[in-house]
Amino acid sequence: MHLSINEDYALQRMKYTELALQEAIRKAVQQQTSHCTFSGTHALMFLSDKIS
């Protein structure tokens, strides 16, 4: 299967986003504070900023 440059780039970006999300969730779970949910939400907002 041959991917165009754009498709390949999109896949790479998706993979990076997935890893970053997992990392953010892992950190939030580690903290286990009342700010956990806020941190997760903030990370998601930051990520969607970077992606768009």
C-alpha cells in the first residue's frame, strides 16, 4: 500500500497525538488530586490547539 505524503503525515500526527494523550492521562492519574480532571481537560485543550 502506497501512502501519499499527506496521508503519511496525517498518520504520523495521529500517532503523536495518541501518545501525547496517553502521557497526559497517565500524569493525571498519577497525581490523583482534585485537580486531576482539570489537568486532563487542560491537556486536551492544549493538544487540540496544537493539532488544528
